[in-house]
Amino acid sequence: MRFFLTCSLVVSSLAATPSRAQPATDPSATKDLSPALTPAEQPKQPDVAPLPQAPRSLKVKVLQKGTGGVLRKVEIRLGATKAFTDPEGLATIELPAQPSEVTFVKTGFLTSTLPWDEIKDLAELEIYLYPALGSDDEVIVRGKRRPSISKKVISSIEAARVAPGGDPGQVTKLMPGVTTRPGRPDVTIRGSKSSDSSYYLDDIKVPFIYHAIGGISVLPASIIEDVEFSAGGFGPEYGDATGGVVVLRSKVDIPEKPVTRFTLNLPLYSGIYHERPLSETSGLLVGTRRSYLDQILPKVLPKDSGVTVIPFFRDYQGIYTKKVDDGHYKLSLLASADGLRAVAPNDFSADENGTANFSVSTYFGAIAVERMKKLSDGWSMTTTPQLVYTDNKFDINDLKFRVRAHYFRLPIEFSQKVSAEERLYAGVDAEYIPFNVTFYLPRFDPDDPFYDPEEAPKVAGEEKGAQSNISGWVARDFKLGNGGVVTPGLRAFYLSSTKKSSADPRLQYRQSVGGGHTIKGAIGQYSQNPQNAEPSKTIGNPTLEFPRAYHYILGLETTWNERWDSDIQIFLKDVRKVIRNDPVKNYNNDGRLESYGFETFVRRALTERWFGWFAYTWSRTRERLNDQSDWYLGENDQTHVVNLAGSYRVSAGWDVGGRLGYHTGNTYTSKLGEAVYNSNLDKYQPRSTNQVNAARLPDYNEVSVYSGHDILFDTWKSTIRWGLEYFWFKRQAYGVRNNYDFTKEEYFKGIPPIPYLELRGEF
């Protein structure tokens, strides 16, 4: 019996194991001779534990929703297991035996959780995290550059929250001490003309930074790192300016990955931008924009619409950056073109078809190589050799004027960190400018009391020449025993066209007085070269001297807490030897300008949710033709200027904001009752008056509101931005016009509120 039981167990064991393929046999050839067993007699099978399974791994890659960029240091929680993504956004986790959900956590992003059923059978997982709105308690720290009494540095992130159109370059229009004139893109600083200030793209000196359409800056927002604005009292590193200084700083960091952005702004312009790394230490930024009003308006305006003036602009950018161990190289290729075109029915046209030519354009192109090199003993050197070509021209009927010039410029700056609060700065700036001037203009006759430029004889001419500007400067910080820092500086210069040289001494002082308060002050002399054709031998005056301004500034900076700070300044600017028109010498240096007042600037620090500021300026600007004439209000005098700007993020992808602007009406010279009839020309002509700029336009008010919303896809995003510019309850007055005999005047109104829609895409 034991034998039969043993055989039965062996057979049963063989039947339970997988069998190999056997040769085919007749089933009847083999018979089971063992007796059948009852169920009770069947042997009991032992319990066999399942074979243990090898642990499975899940490879995870975490990316940012909307950009596709990798996310480092993302915490991955799976049961009791934790892991973190590496610099490539990768992590490997072991799947537990028991079901468990997986959670992804990173500051600044929404927490994401996946259930077990979605991951249990996966070997690889790719997940995108949505950006989250940070806490309003977290203040985004702004970097600080070389301190200056009136300098304000606005990052592109801050500017995008409050500037018109999110354009960083336009943030200057919201600064204290700045006045704007409706319909004009440029800014005036503390009463000076816009041409009395200097404009830079990095260290490249350019003639303008604002386009005629909407005041859009010549660099797109994607390229700008921050904006430096100085209303006065700036250091000796800047010359040839009696007003202020505006610098648009471009990015210097290497892009992390290729990014393409396009912009379609209705109804103004479109543009495309691309950045990419070329290696771990080099990168490239390129972009271009173009307005299309000049392509659309002529096709939609009625033929009987009268005078039609159409603005246009184009700009191009290319920046290559190379990081090296001791600094960096930056190659910049920039160009910008602006203009006005029109075909206007006119009764003084020279053409038989009754049309008049009207074309005004300004252009500049620049190429520059910036080299920043760290030297020994705390020294550094920055040099930016550059070539800038400018072409300014107008063509109105048969009147023509054109100025072309090449600016070969080599600025070199040295700096040394003497101590934590002391630095030494020095530099040289050499410039060579060949130019060509052509013109066909009315000849001025000072002896004709009824002189009319429309009827005056014309004079044609051309002048070629070149001038050299050479300057050197130095400044040094000295820390005093009371903790204050005084910075004396000097800039010396020579201008070949007038064969004159001079030097401008400047002094700044800062003193912390505790409680977050800092007293500051500046005094200095600021000279400017004669501009454009003013020193010309033919239509100018080569004996002109440097217009010279004296700046006096006293201010108080206060950091109230980590969120709020303020800056209050009192200023006086006295500009002497101002260049004026002269009936005999074309130009003279007899003019004078004074501007004085105080400014208040209160800013809430940048956080994820709230950001904004309040700026108020009270000022008075007055001018005189010479020392014997009376003072009169300046053309840029605006007694009160208020700018309130703010932005609020509703969510990580949705923001809203607005601006409120107000300024006292612009001055103008009224011609009411100041005209006489000229029988020779059969028309009324206004006479000169002593009441220069004695009248004012109505006060100007403006409200702008805007909102932007991001739509996120896995590897790209689109942004819809919409808003309303120049809104007020009635049309603003931009100027005045008179009837035929100057017995009546009426305001001509500005543009109505402009709604806009802007579509952006980022890949």
C-alpha cells in the first residue's frame, strides 16, 4: 500500500509541472493500473507560498507646464518613500507592494497627485506641473547697482506689471520729474527738452529710444533686463547732457533653452523673437518688429478724408553673448527706423495733381562689441567699441533737409573695489563723427516785418565735415567717519568742431541717519555739445559754446519696511548759454532756462500679487531769450504731474492693472488779435508777441486699464492681453488752431480711447 501511495504522489507531482513536448503515442497504449481513491483517501496538498516578485522602478521626468522646461529639486512622495529630481528633471522611485498615490511638490508650483491605478503598470512617467501664485508675504529682492542720487533702476519684471503695454522702456513716463506731451513719444526731464537728455542701449549711445507709434521702445521686452533712469545729479561717466539719462540694459545671462515668442498687437504692430543657448557659455538673442498702420490705413480710409498722416516703424535686434572665466563678450547688432508718410490735398502743392509730398523719417543702425574683463587687485574693465549710423530727413513739398552721420565711439571704463562701500571709477570716451548735410530751405530775412516762410526765396546747399569728441572722467567714493559716503567726480572734454574744451566738476553725498532714512544730495555742472546742424559753417554757427546746466539736489530716501519705500527730492536746475535762433548768426548762446520743484516717489516692493507706485511732481520751468528779456513759462512747464500705477495677480496666469495720469495743461502762445493783413500775400499774418507761453491748454487726464491671461499647454503657452488706453470722460485738447484772421481759436482734440488686443505665443 505504501508503494502505491508513493507512485501516486510522484505522478501527481509530474502532472503539476510544465511538460516538455513529447512524441505522439496511442492513448490506449498506456493504462492507469492504480486503484481509484476516494476523496477522503486523497492526500492533502501542502500550502505553497507565491514566488516573490522583483521590485519595480518608475522613472519620472518633471517639467513645467507652458514651457516644457525641466524642474529641479521636485519632491516626489510615494508612500514612505521620497525622492528629488536631478538637474535634468529626472528621478527614479521604487514602486511599493501596497497601493499608494504619488505626490509632486515644489515651491512656486501647484502640488500634483496621481492615484495608484495610473502609475502601477508604468515604467516611465512624464508630468507637467502648473505654476502657482506665490504668497504676498514674499518680497522679490531687486539687485542694486552703483548708487546715484536720482537714479532709479526698474527691472523688466516690475516694468511689465505697470508700464504701458508692458513695455519696460516706457516705464520712464511714470517716473517723477518726467513730463510728456500728448501725441509725442518722447519724454522731457525736469523741464529740459528731450534732446537735452542722453539715451543708451547698454553702453551704446543712440539718438532715440522711442518709436513714433505709441512711444514703444526700440528694444522688445524680451531683450530688456532693466531700465536705469536718472533725472539729474548723475555721475561723470555720463556727459553731453543737461537733462537726464535713460539706459535700457539688455540681458547678459545665457538662455537655458531655445524659446520663440511672437506678438500680434491690434492695431499697431507684430513681432517675433528667438533666444537659444549655443553652448554652456554662449547664447543668441534675435528679434524684429514692424508696424502695419501704413499698410492698412491707406486701404480703408475714404479718399475724401483730407490730410492723412501715417506713422510707421521697424526695428531689428541681434545679440550674441559669450561668457569667459574673467568676464564676458557681447556682440550687438541693432537698427531702428521711424517715420511719417502722408498724401495731403493742399493749395500750396507744387504738383499739378493737387497733392503734396510729406515724408519724415529717422533711422539708426548700430554695431558694438562689449568686453567686460576682471583684472587683478579688484579691478575690472569694460570697453564697448561701436559704430552708429544715423539718417534724419524730411521732405515736405519742395522743402528738403537731411543729416547723415557715422559715430565711431570707443568708451573704456575702469573700476576698482576699494572697500565694501568705496569704489574708484575712471574712463575715457573718444568719438569721431563724419557727417553730411543737404538742404533746400526758405531763406530767412530779419528785415522783412511780413516774412512768410511759404513765400520766401529758397536756398540750397550741402556741407560735409567731421568732428571729434574726446573726454575723460574719474570719480571716487570716500567713506567718512560719521558713516557718510562722499563721491567727488570730474569730467573733462574737447569738441573739435568748435575748438573748445571744458571740465565739469560733480559731487554726491549719502548719509544714513537711522530708522531706514538716508539723506542724500548732489551738486554739479553738466555741459552739452551743440547738436545737429547748430555748429554748421553754412546754416549754423561754429563759434557756439557749450550749453551748461547746474544741478542742485537734496533728498531723503526711506525704507519703511520690507514692502514700502519712498524717495523725496528737492531740485533746482539752472541752464545757461542755451542755444537760440539768431537772425544774423543763425544761432547764439544767449538763452537761459530754470526748472525747480520737488518730487515724491512711493513704491510698494514687488511681490507675486501686488506691485505699484505713486509719483507726484510739483515744478516750475521758465525761460528767457537773453539777459535783458523777461522770463516766461517754458514750453515744457507742467505745474502738477501725478502718476499712479498698480498691478494685481489674480492667479498665476491672470493679472489685472491700471494707471491714472494727470498733468497741468501745456503752455502755448496765443495769437488771438495778434495778426495783420498782408495785402502782398493776401492773407493775415500773426505778429510777434511778448506774451510767450502765457496761455494753457486744459488739464490733461488719462486712465488706462489692462488685463492679461496665460493659456498653458505642455511645451508652450499663449497670452491674451487686452486693455483700454487714453480713456477719459471727454476728448483731450492737444493744441489750438486759429481761423483765417486769428480772431478765434479752438482746441483740436486728441485721439479717442483706444482699445487694444495683443496676442502672444511662447514656444
